[in-house]
Amino acid sequence: MRAQQWTPPAYARIAIRGLSAATCRDIARAELRDDHPFLWRGGTALALHGLGKFLARPGRYLYLRRSLCTAGACELIDDVAHARDYLAMILPVLPLRSRRELGRMLAGLDKEILRRTIPDPFPPEGTWRVLQGLCGWEWWHRRIYEG
């Protein structure tokens, strides 16, 4: 007798281009867990969409933009650093196979973001990130923002 696989409810099913159905299912399961207050349904898909939208902008060099809207969905789409924070938070809660698959996708995106953004020699200090479970300033926060 074969064990039944967990299937997310219809409202939580996502399909992310470039990721297998099993990884998408694991992401949906992780986002529906109650023990991580900063993960929410569909956040990974929105964060990846935001990174793709940012990298699709024309120009050799890109400047990060802060979101004008403070709602979680807006920040994931508009602010690359916020989107990358979300993806850094979901990676450790995924099973190893899914973590590796998403990690490979992120490695390519990170390489392109590093290539097309400019390092900030004087990044602002921020302690709010410690509250989210991330320690220190990740490299994606040490890039120059617009304005």
C-alpha cells in the first residue's frame, strides 16, 4: 500500500516556473505552517516574481527601490531586498531536495543581481532584521537604492 502524499488545499496551490511540482508543494506546505510568523501563502511566488520584474528592467546597472506600500505583497514585488529576505527565510524550512532546487534558482538570480547592482559603501544600519530571525546585513541590503 502506497502512502498518500500531502496535497495543499486548492487555495494554496501554486505553480512557479522553473520549479518542480514537488518543490511547489513543499513551499505551499511551509507557507501554511503556523510556527513561522513571517511566511504567508503565496509569498515565495510573489518574491520570485518581484526579483524577475526587477531584473527585467532595462539598463546595465539597476538601483534598488523601496516600496511605497508597506503591505507584505507590495514589498515583495517592489523591494528586491525584502523579497530576498523572504526567500532566505523560507529556504531553511524546506525539505533538503526542495531547498537545493530553490537554492539553485536563487544562485542564478543572486549572480545577476550582484552583476547589475552597485555596492553601497555606506549602507544604513538596521536592527529590525534581527527580529525576523536574520542576523547581520546580507549582501542584498548593501546595494545602492534609488533616490
